[in-house]
Amino acid sequence: TLKECKKEEKADREFQKKFKFEGSINVLTQMMVDPAATEKSGGGKNLPLRRGEILDVIQFTNQEQILCRNSQRRYGYVPRAVMLQL
């Protein structure tokens, strides 16, 4: 719906501002949070982690972290150590 579209656009703009992300937001791949990983509440720029959750990968930022988006369109960093290929 139009209301959902506007809400998604707003979330994307806030993400670009918070993370100083330039250009369009493209999903590179999808990865799963390791079912054996410890769940974390997130905070700051970190995404909350839930076991077995499928995340959209937006950017491979460095050797330790990946910039991801969850199913609620929330963005944040996730440790590479807890991510599995689908």
C-alpha cells in the first residue's frame, strides 16, 4: 500500500543518514544467523540478533562486520562470526 511504501522510504532515508550510506540500497545476498549463536538485543548501530533469522546483506563492511537489514526493515551491523551462507 501507499502508506507502507512511504514508511519504507522513510526507514531507508534514516538508514542512509545514520550510516552515512551513499547511493541506492541494494541487497547483495541473504545470510542466516547461526542457530547456535547467542541472541543479542543490539543497540547503537548493531542489529538485534535472533537465532535462525534470515537477513539481507547490504554491505560487507570489513573482516568483522556486515551491514544487514532484518525483516522489520531495521538496519545495523552484525558480526561475521555468527553469519552462515544459505
